[in-house]
Amino acid sequence: MPLGIIGGTSLFGSKFLEDAKEKEIETEYGTVYLLFTVTHSHEVVFIPRHGKEENIPPHRINHKANIRAFKELNVEKIVGVTSVGSLKLDLKPRSIVVPHDYISLCYIPTFYDDEIVHVTPGLDEGLRRDIIKVATDLGVDLIERGVYFQTVGPRLETRAEINLIKNYADVVGMNMASEATLAKELELRYANISTVDNYAHGIIAEEELDYKKIVEAASKSKSRADLEKVLKKLMDVLATS
């Protein structure tokens, strides 16, 4: 079965899939741009979350189409890669976190718009453990647990919002809960790797956040190189397991 990877800001300009072939797939929820590569005779399907031109804002991402595309391509394992802000002073930028749970108190898309179905959301523990083992074997430091709090973009969070949610979560982002929940609805295995690219708004009182600076910092961060190293090895391991 192919392995699925979906990434965003933390993979802008990445070279780990530079030899991959481009393709578009039509789903009932919309068109999805994909990149295909092969490792150990197994396909890896990569979806750039923000589109081919990296210009789809968080609130316009078609999560339903993306996850449905994985399903139609017989992808059973999905690794979501997200850029996040830290909600804790001791969780420093350039860290890598493998969340074990998530919170989203706002709207999450669903495939069950016309029937009553209640899935129990969660991240795939086996896939999480695979990620942690690969990183450990490579000597890459990462944080093995963390709660991801999903907010609604495209704006960043207010200081008051961060002051509230920092008591309940470790990192904040705009995508993972939607992807994980939709994957669970389609009975796909989903785990996440989050790169900490900044402190959330107000964690450091004098720091003002700027999205362009966040992307620039992410592209230069050592965590970016470590992330790519883990993904390359993970592609090999999961493709042969």
C-alpha cells in the first residue's frame, strides 16, 4: 500500500521529494494536486496542503478532498506534517513534537453531512511509535507526546486566546485536527509530526508575530533538516513494512 504524507509551511521548498512526479486527481470534493515518488518499489503520495503554488490559506484548504484522495489511491497510512506555535516556554522553537492527542472546539469538516455518525477521534498509536522509533534510530531529538490545539485561520491567535489554551495544550496550529478526524472517518491511520517554528502570540510578552518571518525561520531551522531526515527514513521503513 502507498504511504501518504501531507505537509505545509514546514515543508515549503523541501528537496526530499524533488524527483517526484506531479499528478492531479479528481475526487467528489474537488481536485487535488499530488506528488508521487517510489521507494523500495512502493509508492509514496505527497499532498502539499497549501497547493502547488503554496498559496491556499488555512481556512480554504480542502481537507475533505485531500483525505478522500488518499482513500481513492489506497493509502492506509498518513503522516501529517504541520508547523506549530509553542504554548510552553520550555517547548522551544526548532523542536519537533509527535502529538498524542488534539483539541478543536471549532468546526471540523466531516464526510457525514447527511447522516448521524459519531466517530471517536484520535491519532494512530502504532504509526506514532513508528515515527518515534525512526527518529530515535537516527539520533534525532523529538518530544514524544503533546496536545495539539487547532484554531481557525487565517489570522493568528490573540494574546487572550493563547493565555486560555496554553493551560490545556502544548502547541497550536490550524490543520491537524481536521485531517486526523477525516482520516478516522475513512478508517485511515493518521499520525502527526509538528515542527515548532515560533512561540505563540504572547508566550514571550515582547515578541510580535509575523507570518513571513515564521516561514523564513522554519526554512533555516535545524529542525527542518531533521524533519526531512526522519521523513526519508520513514518512507523506507513504512513502505517495506
